[in-house]
Amino acid sequence: MNGMNGLAAALVLAIASAAAYAGAAVLQERVAGAGREADAGVWAALRRGSWWLSVGLNVAGAALHVLALRYGPLTLIQPLGALTLVLALPLQAAVTGRAVGAVRWRGAALTLTGLAGVLLLVRGGGRIEVLTPAQVLGTVAATAAALAALVAAARRAGPRAAGIAYATAAGIAFGAGSVLTQTVAVRPGPDAFTVLTGLAVAALAPAGLMLSQAAYRDGLGAPLATVTLVNPAVCAAVGLTLLGEQLTGGTLGLAAALTATALATHGVLLLSRPDEAAERTPVVAEPCAPAALPRPAAKATDQAQGWARHNAPRPAETFSLAR
């Protein structure tokens, strides 16, 4: 497959992967909502068929993502994963029957704009680089430590903050898994190193799935935006620190990257707001019963009514003279 055809195939596969991940996220959020209403834990989702359908979509998305990485660079494929957020919002609206509010669309647009701005400023070294064995071990250790810390923080936080913490952990797991996946896909021939790296990917994939499931218990918008933001950010951080990639423009490029990050963060905050439709729903107050009169007042009222009946004028009596 030549360069142009390979790039076109990478784009098609990446978009299809984003669509599969969007469908999986909507299903996971619905399963999480049902579990929240039933006060059930994350593991209760294993008994629901819709959750297993979301697992299938996640597996399909991952397979399409791996295929896309075979034909295109990581710095191109990862930004396209942000389409998951754009596709999930209208899909959720179609499933739930509720329109997406303007604030959420603005949040999604800001998140995508900021994310695209950061990743467009990353410049590759001209060829696809992969991690060394020592870097793989360091990446796996750092990822495991970050996941443990975020899960511990989520268990101590409120529902909304816990959702963001779980989503951040899921994004880290997915991002690290993508970096390791490319290392496995690009290295020639299987060996002990690629097998161990593949096992790390096999551990990170279900970990990210369960963490994202926990994140969606309080809604889809902000957690999905967080996963969408953190996932490629992890890949960009690994690329900048370990794979020789650089920011375009030097100091100005760094300032632009920070500005884009601020835009994306603001978009996540907008997506974390409560649903606008719920806020506009009027609260109908129940009719109030007449207030009971205090006991002395009620007694005085009864006496007045009795006096009025006793002294009321009587109708004139008619006398008959007949015997």
C-alpha cells in the first residue's frame, strides 16, 4: 500500500474507531446510570447484556485503532480519537431523546479545539520511534502508580470529582496502552520484549474500560471529555520526553500549547455542568391545605355564629281563625 492510500486508510480506520468508542461510551453511561438508580456497584454491570455490547464496541474500536497505527503516525491518529466526543453527544441525544444544549456543544468545541491545537504543535522526528525495554518498564511503572493514586483519590471524593478522577485514570491507561501498542506493532518480529509489552497492553485495556465505566456513573459529558483530553495528552507527553518529538515554534509554540490546554480545560468545565433541560424543568408545588385556625380563634368564631343564628329575625307567623 503506497503512502497516500495508506494515509487514507489510516484516516478511515481512525474515524471508524472513534465511532465505535462513542457508541461504547453511550452504552456504558446508560449501564452506569441504571446501576446508580439501583445502588449497584461497577461489577453489577457484568450481568447486563448492554454492557457486554459496549465491551464488543470497545474491542472493535481498539482493533481499528491498532490497524490505523499500522498505516499512520501516532501524532495523526491520536487527535482523531477526539471525534469520539463529537460523535457521542448526538448519539446520546438520539438514545435518550434529549437535545444537546448549547453549553455542551460549546464545551465540546473548546475541548476539541484545544486538543487539536496542542497536538498540531507536536513535531515528529521524521520516522516512527518506539520505546526501549527500559522505557517500557518505566512507562508501565509510572502508569500503575498514577492509576493507583487517582483511584485512591476518587474513593475519597464526591460523585462529580470522583468521575473526573476515574476518567483521568482511564485516559492515562488508554494513552499508555496506545504508546505500547505502537511499540509492539512497529518492532519487527515477536520476541520476549514484545510479548511482555503485549501483556502490559492486555492489562491496560480492561483497566481503562472499568475505570471509564466507573467515571460515567455521574454522567457522560465531563468524564468522556476528560478521557478524550488525557488520552492523547499522555501520548504527546511520551513523544516529547522519550521519542524525540518537539514543539513547533520554540517559546511561542510552548505559549500556544499552554493556551490550547487552557481552552480544552475550559471546555471540560463546561461539559461538567448539569444538564440544561433538567435546570429548566419547573418544579410544581403541591396545593396547600387551608391553615387551621388557632384554638381560641376557632372557639370565638363558633360563638359568634351561634349568636347570629339565635338573634336572626324570624319570618312572620300566620294565624288561622278557623276552628
